[in-house]
Amino acid sequence: MPSLREVAESEAFLDPELPPASSQVFLDNIPSIQAVPHIETWPEIEDVVNALLEEAYYEPAGRGEAGELVVAILDQTKPLFERANEGG
């Protein structure tokens, strides 16, 4: 995604004949972009969630229902959020 708006909106970036074929999707989603939380434990939280999502994707039988995945994410990230709220 180009950082300059004029380049991002240019035909060179948006040309569907060039990869990626759906570049417009990047521009369409700019209004909904949000920054990640600025907490010390965020990288750990990302690691935990990414590992659980990867497990659910590649080994769906191992995690069961989506609700179980959500519960696992909440259980495993809660201590990290709590530690961040305590200041370390």
C-alpha cells in the first residue's frame, strides 16, 4: 500500500491487470483502520492469539467449535491484559 495518497489512487496502483488484482480494497478499508493498543504485553497477546488461530485453521478438529476458540483466546490473553493494566 503506497503511503502517498496520490500514488495509492493512481492507475499504476489500481490497475487490475497488475498484482494485486484488487488493490482498491486497501483504499476502501482506510476508514476502518485502527491502531493496535499501546500496551507492553501486546506482542505476547498477538503471539498467543496467532498460535490459537493457526491451530484452529490447520487442526480444526483439535479445537472444536468457534466458541471454544474464543474461550481459549480469552483465557490465555486475560493474564497478559491484566499484567499490562498493572503497569508491567
